[in-house]
Amino acid sequence: MAKRTFRQAPKQEKAPALAWMTTFNDLMTLLMVFFVLLFAMGNLDPEKFKTFQNQLQSGLGVMQAGTNAGDGIPSDRQRVTTPDQSPPEALPQAAGSENFQALSRTQGLEAEYTPKGIRITLSDALLFDSGSARLTESGLRLLDRIGTVIKPMQRQVRVEGHTDDRPIATTRYPSNWELSAARAIGVVNYFIDQTGIPASLLSAAGYGAFRPRAANDNETHRAANRRVEIILGPVKTSPADVQG
């Protein structure tokens, strides 16, 4: 009987792994991200981009040289000026006047950068008697100095009145709401009538005791909460925006 011989079939080579697909997928992902960025940049609001640019430069320390300090919203980090400190180097440049530096050393006055713009904070004692919205003689002189500084800047000017939490109930001012609003409006009217700042650039708001700087737990903190804030916003360059 013949002996049968079995031959093994040749082994089939395995198909090479599709390693190139990994690289291809990465390439497609990068291309998608690239086109998304192009689309986003093509629809970017120039003003928002400018604000972002200023904030980024501020975070990197570029603002210390005052390069873009006059463009509106310089930083989200507050830079406070007190009577015992010299104002930041960029602040007089943003104000466009050397008088701003001297003004910021006034006792009870602070100047700082905020996301809203340049904020000037005045203690209520600089402008008003207790419980009153009538400007004092010294308050009028101070507002004259402030108006002289900010008028050439042609910025939007928002005046905000604030009180402490102690209730007031008079015929003229039934609550702190009316008192804070009346004080802000009084400052706005003085700027219009006596310093020549266009009314179209001015606005007023009263917040009563509801936006305190400190807890109303002692007289020092309450005094800090009784204030008027003058916020200098973006520059207005259109003639229609600066007509009184």
C-alpha cells in the first residue's frame, strides 16, 4: 500500500497593519481645527478682539509701558491709587493730562483701572454733607478740577452713587435709593452746566447700600461705602457722540 504524503499549504502572510490611518486621522483633525479657526476669525467682532488684545497685553505686562492704556479697557486687574502712593505710570497717559497725577493724590480720592475703564472713587465727605445731595463748596471746586481733566478725553462718563446700610427716611429722600441717585444726578448736572462735558457722554445711577466695598460692620467700613464713583469708559471720536 502506497504511503500518502501530505503537504502543508503555504502560510499566508498577514495583511500589514493600517498604521498610516493614525497619521491620516491626525491630519484630518488638524485641518478641521484650522478651518474652524479661519471661520471664527472671519466672524470676529473687532471691538471684542481689541478688548481681548488689551487684556492679554496687560496680563503679559505690556501695559506697564502705557502702550495701549488709552484704548478703553486696559486690564481686569485693579491698580489702586491712594494718597500715599504714586499713580501707575500708564494712568496719566490714559487720562491725557498731567493734572490727573496731582488729582489722584487728593485725600479721599482713589483712581484705578477696572474692566469697565478708569474709575475715580470719591468719599461722600468730599462732596456732600451727611444725608444731603447738595454739593458743598469744596465739592464744587473738586468737581471743577475733575471736569477739567476728563473733558478733553471725550470718554463716556458714568456717575454712580453709593451709601452705607443705615436707613434714611426724610421727606426729600425716603430711602438710600433716592439719596444715592440724587447725588449721582447732582454730579452729572454740575459736569454739564459748569464744566462743559457733553450731556450725551454722561449717565447717572444710584445703588443705595447694595454695592458695598466693605461689610457695614463698623464706622470705617461704612465710610468707605459712602461714595461717588466716576467711571470713564471708551473714547468717543464721532462728532455726533460728543455734541452737548
